[in-house]
Amino acid sequence: MNSKHPNTENRKHKDSLFVDYFSKDRDWKQHFLSLYNALHGTDLQVETTRLERVNLEQVLYMDYYNDIAVMVNDQFIMMIEHQSTINPNMPLRLLEYVTRIYGNMVDSKSKFSNQLIPLAKPEFIVFYTGKENIPPECYLSLSDAFKLNHVPNSELTLELVVKVCKIKSTNPSPVVHNCPDLEQYVQFLKLIDEAKSDGQSQPLTRAIQKAVRHNVLKDYLERKGGEVLSILMTEYDYATDIAVKQEEAYAIGLEQGAYQKALETARMFLSYGDSPEKVAICTNLPLDLVMELRQKA
């Protein structure tokens, strides 16, 4: 295998608080192993465990990173996403992601060798912080997207399963209570929500101060409170921009729906023998387009 694993250290991009705490901070290995042990029922220690970040340089949204990919003891790749919305295309995204990781880890000539290339086993996790009514733990499967999934006796030859863990909830995934670091992270998120709902000025700063007073992520926040504030502000801008984009997409969808409806109406009127001029007026479509529809009828 190629020892030059993809390792993103370009700090031009912006990391989420989750990424910084569990894969970039000074104590990231301790925090990450806390997650790993809670998910697998193990007791790995930092001193005896080899951890290597294998995040990729990739096309990002607003230069924003919200993912973690870490290889454990050269045998296991744990890929984690932190999301506030459920994205059914996550298996497809992670399939592309892990394929690129493997491609960068393995020498291209070795793929044509007669010897089997040992690969680190992948695992895919999403930590969900949204409000949708989903079980504490559920799964997204790549096969859900297959068009021919309903064909009888068809054999499934490709699959990728993503485990979704709901963490910011009154009934969260068990991993929250089994992982002290994740539990404190969730408590901090709730303090942020409380500070924002109070309507007071500087809610993010107030949340950080309150967290330190209540011993929530205290060491981390005391060491890098200013940097954490900058990260949180970036996350807020990101979430706001996503919301705007979703509203715009919804509006575009409505416009496209209205346009398709107008086309259907125009075809119907033309089939009744109405003149293109009349159809154009009734449907508010351009006359040349209506003429084209009549020619294709």
C-alpha cells in the first residue's frame, strides 16, 4: 500500500466545532477514541492505538468541512458526518468518498497484481442533531436508491450502509451516554440553543461562558474560546445560507411546477383546436413556444 495517505491539513477551509473537537484539537485522539470505544464497546487507549486522519481534499460547500475520516491501527476507517438534516443521498456521497480514499491509499499498479490488496474496513456514521422524528438509531442504504430494486430475484451486488445516530434529543442514541466527550458536546449544543432562544445579545459568547461555569467542555473552551467563537459564527453563517438555498430551491420548484402545468394546459387547448395566439394568451406562454408545441403534437 502507498504510505502517503490523503491527509488534509490545509487550514484555509473552515471546520465545524464537531470536526475541530474530535479530529483537529490538541487532544483530538483522546476525544475520537472516546467516540470509537462507545460505538464498538472497546477500550482502546491513545498510547497504544495508531490514529491517522485520512480526510480528502474535496469540493466543499462554502469551503466548509463537516466530516471526519480516521484510520485506526491501519485496519479500520471510521467516517463520520455531523448533520442537522437527513440527507437520503448520504450513502452515495460516502461511496464516492471512500472510493477516493482507497484510490489514494493503493498504488495504481498494485490493483492489477495477482495478490489480494488488504484494505482497511470502512464504517459510516452520521450524528444527527435535527428535530425530525426519527428513531434514536436508524440506517440509510445505498440500495434504497436503486431503480431496479423491485425486480424479483435480482441479486444485490453493491451496498453501503450508513448508521444514523440521533444525538440532540430527549431520547438519543445510546452512544451519547456511553461517550462522555460526545455527551458534553451535546450539552454545549443545548446551551447554545438556550442562549439563542433567550434573545439576548452575544448568545454564542454567553453560551461559551456558561459552559465553562458548568464544567462543560471546560478545558477545551478555556484553551481556545476565541477560536471556538469564530467556528460557531461560521457554522451559523453556513446554516443560514443553507436555509436560504433551500427556500430558493423551493421557490424554483414552484416556478417549474407552474411552468409544466402551463405546458400541459397549452397542449390540451391545442388538441381542442384553439389557435396558438389564444393558447399563448391563456397560458402566458411565449407564442413561439406554443407554435413549437403545436408542431410536435
